[in-house]
Amino acid sequence: MHEDQSRESGLSLIHALREVWQKQELQISYLYGTKEHPEADLLIPHINLTRTPPEYVEHIRSYPHVVNRNVVDISKRRISTNLLSENETCEGPVIVKTDNNYGGRLEYRLA
């Protein structure tokens, strides 16, 4: 467990929460990967992939208290019903999103 600044680039909600919790003098630890299994009162998984790999799902489920324990797939087709098919039309503005989180960039880098 360690705090690795290179892995924390960018702003996200989890980093804002960390700052609040540190001001409350709560102990915050980072765990990268699944090799270690430290005790924790609460686990907040923050995996920058569209689908959580099975070894992470198993690791996460071994903790008693987990935020969003069962959120293992955040693909757009999984979490949204507001989808247009190829031949459908829609009046007004449309936001185009890829099925994969962040355009699948992280999955592409891992492949």
C-alpha cells in the first residue's frame, strides 16, 4: 500500500473525498492490485476500466464493507436505456458516447 502520485493524475470525486477525510483525521490507504489484503473498515474500489477484471471482483467481494460492491460493468449499454439504434432519428441535440469508459483508452493500452 502506498500513495503513488503518478497513478493519481487528474481530478476525480475520490480525490476530493480523500481530502475531506484526511481533514477529519481518518486513515486513508491505497491498494494497487490484488496481491495484498489489508484490513479495512471500508473499501471504495476505483478501477479505471469499463469492466472490472474477475480477479478484482473476487478480491473486492472478500471485504465486508464495500461501496458499489456489485458495480462491475459501467459500459454505456449496461447503465443507460437512452440509446439510439443505427436507423433511429432524434430531434434535438444528441450526446455521442462510446460503450466503453473513456472511449476504451485504458482497455486499449492494456491489450
